[in-house]
Amino acid sequence: MIAHVMDAASALAPDRISVVIGDHAPEVGEFARSIDKKAAIAVQSPPQGTGHAVMQALPALEGFSGAAIILYADTPLVTPATLGALVNEIGNGAAVAVLGFTPPEPGAYGRLKRDETGALAAIVEAKDASADELKITLCNSGVMAIDAAFLQARLKDIENKNAKKEYYLTDIVALARKDGKTCAVIEASADEVLGVNSRVELAEAEAIFQNRMRKAAMENGATLADPSTVYFSWDTKIGKDVIVGQNVVFGPGVTIDDNAEIKPFSHLEGANVAAKASAGPFARLRPGANLKTGAKVGNFVEIKKAIIGEGAKVSHLTYIGDAEIGDDANIGAGTITCNYDGYNKYKTVIGKGAFIGSNSSLVAPVTIGDGAYVGSGSVVTKDVAPGDLAVARGRQTAIKGWAARFHKSQKSSKK
């Protein structure tokens, strides 16, 4: 979820990003850094409310002027367009811009109370609201943008004089109004500010996100044969005139270039598929898989940390790991790059135009030269020079009449 939120924020090209975490979950900060190496990590310990969380992030704003956006990892569906609208309100002179929404049942949500000009007058918590205020349907999502200079000057004045002894960021609106400053409201759909506090809500958010991604892919020129069965990650990139078959799953870090095809029942993660290349059906592209222009990976093929050169073919029933396949090479069915000895991984290099016969095992580290052939059923442990034929298997022998005698003896003993 934090990846979704950071991705949305990054679309605005922010000057800096600060991530506030609890001291019980350092891995959250590590993950955030994997998304943005420049992200500042602040620790809130113990948690004392949203205002207190922003206080921990405040050092990252030193010397910064502009709009500071406060986002929540459990509200992962907010869009860059909406965040941009909040920032624009700060640019137009508002000290605070709050993201509101109208849920079917306002219930316990804080209400956004407007004045006669339409500006935000106050955020009223449901438990403190009057009967008339409870009739307000516009609710607070928690997401907001605040002028950085105002935030740095007044955040310290938020108090924790409440039952929970917490510092509520919503109090910043009252401070702004007290200073005679303008506060604004931007409205979003209820879907966009859906909070995730349970596995049920997580599934609801996932469904909304997947439908967004499917629609965006098709509007950008991709064909999804059965959109409801295609699943995207937060960072999936799909080009134009791409064809995606049924039951395809895109894990994190996948890029599909224009005119490529991903056939049904394929699973991709950390992979790049170049223009006019194809994968599947039933292909698995693991992290580091890189299919060059026109490359073909067929059914029941697994690729891991390997480059498949332009026009190269790995058509079926094959594992290629820690390898480099040259342009126009052909890899026969059942081929395996034996890349692991139980302790370390080793690389296999297959040259341009090479032909690897079916059911071959290439024991890395090994190099097959340009245009070389490997005979079917070979176990190759030594380099093969360009243009050579390598055959590494037991010599076939025939024992005349053995099979007939065997059948006869077995049938007799069974009787």
C-alpha cells in the first residue's frame, strides 16, 4: 500500500519525501527506501496521533517552501490528479486544503463545515457535532495539503488536550482560521479515499485498483482479451498495441513495450518484454528476465535473470536462468541451464544463431559459440566453439531380440 501512495506522490515530482513509521516495523522504512532512495525515514515512537506523526517528519521540511502533502499508507487509492488539485489550492493562497468525500453513510467520519463562501470553516468530529452538523454529508478523508511555511510555524501549537492525549492534525484548520487564513476543500470519490483497515477492505481496494489499471491499459491502446482475469501491480507499464491474453498476472517491476504479446496463463515479475516479443501461454518470467525485440518464449518456459536476444526462440518446456541468449538462437524443448551448484549461481552464454537440441543440460559456467549446435540429449560441461557441433551423451547400442525375449519372459512369469 505504501508503494501505491509513494507512486502517486512521485507523479508530482516532489522536492522531497518523508515516510513516518513505527519503531516496531523498520522493514516498512527499508521498503520505502527501495522505492525512493532519497526518502527520509522518520520514526514515531510511541504513536500519539496524526499531528504527532507529522511533527516527526518536520525536520525533512527544513528550508522547503511550497505545498506539503500529508498522505496515509492505508489510503492507497488517491490519484496524482487529486493531489495536484490540492497543491493548486495552496498555490492559489490557501494555507490548508483538505480532501473530502461523500460516503453513503457518513457515520463516525469527521464533517467538513464550509462557510458562506464555500471555504472550509472547520473539521467537526462526529462525536462533537451538533444535530445540524451531523446532517453534513461531506466528510474528512484525512488527506490534506498544507503550506509548508505555515505548517512549520504552527504545527507546534497543536495540543493534546483530549481523551486520547493525542495531537490531531485536523486542528491545523482551526489554527489557520484563527490566523485569518483561507482553508479549501477538494472533493474526491469515496472509492479514491477508501481506507484499508481489514482484509475485507484490502480486497475491496484491490478490486478498485485492478479495474483502474485495466481501464487505463485499454485506453492507452492495449488489448485485454478478458480484462477481469488480468491482474496488474502498482508499477506495471503496458505499451500501445500490446495484446494480453486471459489469466495473466503482472507482479512488480514489469514493462511491456509496444506491439508485444503476453499469451494466456502467464506470470511475470521484474521482467521486460520488448516490442514484438511474445511470452506464453503458461510462461513464467521471473526477475531479471529481459526479452529483446521479436524474442519468443513459449508454453511452460521459465526465464530468470536472463537476456533473450532479438528473434531468439525458447519455445517450450525449458528453464533458462542466469543466461544470455544471442540473437536468433533456438533453444529446444526440455533444455535446462544448470546454473546452481547448491552454493553459487553461474552464467550460461549462448551465441547468435546457435541451436540447442531438445532435452539438453548446459552446466554453467559454459559458453556456446555463435552458430554452434548442441545435439539433443547432451549434457554440456565444456565450452563449444563457434560453428562446432557438441554431442555429449552415451553412444547408442542395440541388442538384437532383447525386447521380444523380455516381453515373453515377463508374460510367462505373470501367468
